[in-house]
Amino acid sequence: MLYFLYMSNNRFNTVAILDSIPRGELNSARRLYEDLSVIAVSKTPAPGITYSRVETEKDLFGCINQLNNYVQQNGVLPLIHIDAHGCKDGIQLANNSQLSWSRLIDVLVPLNTTMKLNLMLILASCHGGTFAKAISITDRAPVWGLIGPTQALTAGQVEDDFGAFYKTFFYTLSTSKALEVLNRKVPKNVYFRTTVEDFFYEVWKGYKKNYCSPDKLKERANKMYKLTERQQGISLLNTEQFKQLLKSQDRNVFNNFRDTYFMCDLFPNHKERFGVTYDKAEVRVAR
């Protein structure tokens, strides 16, 4: 029997550490595995702590696909911790190859779907927080939540900060206390943290700002008018009518994005579970 831990309203029963630190360098992933294994045995029943060495993209994908099988067959719900060098566009694996955020998203989406949108991802790599910029709300959510640094950090900083984070969380079972410890030695906002709801709302806010301002609506409506006129020879709607049409479709656009991103078509209860609505989103837009 596995012991469930709760991070906010997300639950997991296994910390899966994926180590892609180049050989010969300070290996914070291995140290984390050893420390958490000692802490875990004090819990009854003990949560799972696993360690996998990943040298290549094939290794990483194999580990994540194997976790997917474990979820289906054994009831394992992993929190994935990836320890590697990073950059703004992805991570550098132990064999020095680059793995883009989009490629990582490709392999995480099936796992997160199997887990019914419960996957927590911690990227102990420089710029790991920029993973969020590669997520699209027009696709399935690849994770429930994300924690990662927004800038370059030393290996020693990553080891100290995340080691303290996990130890605090395991001993106190308090997400807020663990996050407080994670950020205690660094300037504000060095560690980026988001959940699937907060991320969706922020992206929608950006969408409204970039595509639905009066000027942008007019521009989009004018393009629709010219396209219709070019294709059909005449447009039954003028630019202002197209503008009103775009406004009237706003709620439907939101709902379509939400239902795909939160997998509501697969799991109807997710509309209630996450409670993300157009009206709530518009309140954030107005702030």
C-alpha cells in the first residue's frame, strides 16, 4: 500500500527522480534520492522514492512511458523530479544532447492523461520555469503543476534549495512551508510555481489582451471581411458585424479551450473539480 501525499489539491504517492546530470559533476539527484529514501522509511506506509539514470532522450522517454504503465497497472501516482542542466528552450541531457520543452510536453501529456490530470513536475534545472511558456491551452495540459527556477543557478544552489524543499514538505506535509524554505535564500520570483488553473487563467488574460482589444478586434474583423469578400465575391456582413460576431463567440472559444486543456471531454467531472469558468476568467482580465 502506498502512502498518499498532498501538495495543495494534488496528490501523489511516489517521487520519481530522473537524473541526467553529466558524469563527473556534482550529482544533486543522487543525493536527493538517498536523503528522501531515509525520510520515507519513517512514514507508515512509506511513499515510494525511485531513481532512474537517464543519459539520452530515449532513456528519458522510456522512464516516463514506464511510469505510465505503473500508473495503469499498480496505482502509482508519481511526482516527477528532473535534474539536469537547462536553458530557456529546454534541458541538456547527460550525453549533452538538447531536449526541447515541446518534446518533453509530447511525452508528458499521455502520462498526465492516464493520471487524470494529476502530474506534478519539478524541474531542478536552470530556467526550468520557462517550461510553462511552451504550454498551449489549445492542447491537453501536460502537468497539473510546475516548479522550476526562472534563471541560471549553481548546482550547489539547486541541491540545497530542493533538498530543503522536500525535507520540509515530507516532515511537515505543508506545501506553503516547503515553498517558503525553497525561496528563503534567493530573490523573489527565482522559483516559478504554477498550477493548471492559474496558468490557464493567465494565458487567457494574455489572449484577451493580445487578440481582443478594440483595435485587435477591428483588425481581425477586417481580415474576415476581406477574406469572405475575396472567396465569395461579396460579404453579407460588414466589418462591424464581424466584430460583434467575434465578441459573441468569446465564451464558446473559452469553453472549447477549457474542455480540451482540462480534459473535460475525457473526464466530465473535471468541470466541477477545477471550476474554471469564463466569468471567473473575465474578472481576472479586468484587474
